[in-house]
Amino acid sequence: MEDIPALTVAEVHARLGQPDFHVFDNNGAGRWKRSHVPGAKNLSPYDFDRHDMPENVEATLVFYCAGPG
């Protein structure tokens, strides 16, 4: 498996709204409604399919969550 690059918060912030840059919040819907990165789409890591992803397979995808607990 190839290494998955990490982005800093500043790098994500600088790229928000750019074409082919997509941010996915993997928290529960309630947490997403209370607070999320501007423009982030709520995406359950347990219940999604190909149609939830952008068509461009070269797009940059950012996934984040609050972590366990």
C-alpha cells in the first residue's frame, strides 16, 4: 500500500474551496451539525458508496474525525 500523505491544518485551510479538493467529516451527524470544517461533507465511514465520492479519481480527499471516545 502506498503511503497516504498528511496535510496540516494550515494546508487544508489554504485549499478549501479549490477545485478537486474535498473534505469529509467522518463524525456522527449530530457532531457534524454542531461543528465542522467549512464545506465539509458528513460521511459515515460505515455506510457510504462510490456515489458519495467525487468523480475525479485524481482529486484530493481529506477525511477527519474527532477520534475514539
